[in-house]
Amino acid sequence: MSKYNTLWEYVQKSGQQSFKLTFEEIEEIAGIPIDHSFLKYKKELTEYGYQVGKISMKEQTVIFNKAD
């Protein structure tokens, strides 16, 4: 079980084609602070039918896209 499973399930349940979450929102959903390991774990999201799009350090946001 991944430390980001709660986030992946949230993204999957959204059902949206594409959407953006702030780092703060991700931390609230996942229950843990987002850190550099997110880059390694993001590959797991494909199992839920989504992928991580753009990660903006400036805006502190992550875009999630439904996988085709």
C-alpha cells in the first residue's frame, strides 16, 4: 500500500477528464505533506486510470489527467 493511495482513490472517484489540485489540497486529501518522493509514487496513479500532468512548483499545483 502506497502512502498516496488515499489521493489516488480521490482522483479516480472524481471522474473528471482533467483537474488541478494545490499542494495544500493534496496534503489534506492524502493526510501527509507532499514531498520529493511524490515524483516516484506518481507512476502508481496509472493503475487508477489517471496520470499526473504538469507539476508547478511556482503555483504549487498538480494537474491530473484521465488516461486514454
